[in-house]
Amino acid sequence: PWLPPLHAPRGWLDDGCNALMGTCRLCREVRELRDSHILPSWMYDHARRGPDGYQPGLAYLDGKTGKAVLMTKHLTECLLCGDCEQRLGDWDAHLSQLLVQADGSFPWLTAPQGGSSTADQDKVIRFAYSVVWRGSVCTKLATDLGAYERPFAEYLLTADRPPPANTSLRVHLIPDRELQRLLEPPSARRRGGYHGHRFAGCGVVFELCVGRCI
């Protein structure tokens, strides 16, 4: 493997869940829940392909320890109903066309300003907030939005709603081909009077700051 395999964090190798009834974490309706991805499923497929060919395992960066771990299964949990899964899926699909593709191309990085691959700003922002929110409600990750969890959910549920107050998003595109293949699930660190949330995959790093003292 192109990064050294280490032991996988406990709970990440679950096979997901079968269909069950429960309260959707986003809309709070009691419905049949789906096995929801924290990072979109297409990120795993695109990250497995690179200059050395297809890799059966994926290198994850543990945001808490800074160490790389080799994973073979997707990080999922029963969180969302079908309608909410579709809502988040629309933003996921938009980013899947912008970031590093399975053939190694990077449309967002190479497209001219105003070209057909230019990012839709609203969809990019909602995608980033949705992944951070998914990481917060996922029991397999040590990240938590605290009092901002419901404002994030309400923002994701309402089309014309602005992003929650006291938040700031930065997006970094990565030209290095090896680093483009690294996946980093949502993680959080306290930085003075606010928390810095971040995740990465397929050539992009999202950094979302949350708190009154940004």
C-alpha cells in the first residue's frame, strides 16, 4: 500500500444496518432509516484509483491522532430517512463532478473561471456543512457540534436559509496527486474560543470554524 496500514479504529468496520424504523436525525420524523455514508460513497471509489493502480484498501487520516490507517469498508451508520438521504445526495452528486475523478482528472482545479465545471457555491457550502453535521451525529466519530447541531440541521433542511451564524468555511484544493487519494473523516479540535472542524478527500480539504470567537 502507498501508506502504511495501521489498526482500524474500533467500530469503523461494521457492515452497516438493515432497514429499520427510527427517528431521522435530520428531519426528526419516525421513518425507515437508511445506512447513511458520512463521507459520500463515490469518494471511496475515486480515492482507490491512482498512479499505482487500484488499491483495495483506503488510507484514512485520523484527525485526532494525525496517523494514517488502512480501511477496506465505508464509514456508515443508520441516520437518515430516504427523503433526507436524497436531499444530501444532490449536493454529494454535484461535488462528485468537481473533485478528483477515478481517471485522475480534477475538473474543479483545471476548469477555467465560468466554465462548465465551475462549482455552484451554495451546493458546495451545503455539502461541506452536511458532512460536518453527519460526523457530529455519527456515534463512530469523536466530533460534536454541540449547540450548533440543530442550527446546522435547520440550514440543511431549508433551501433559502443562510448558513448558521458564527461559522466560517474555507476550501483548499490539493494539486498533489498522492495527497488527493487521502481520505479524512470529519474531526474537530478546539482552537481558543471556537472549534475547527475539517474533513478531506479527492483533492479537497474543508475547514469549518464554529463559535463566537472565530
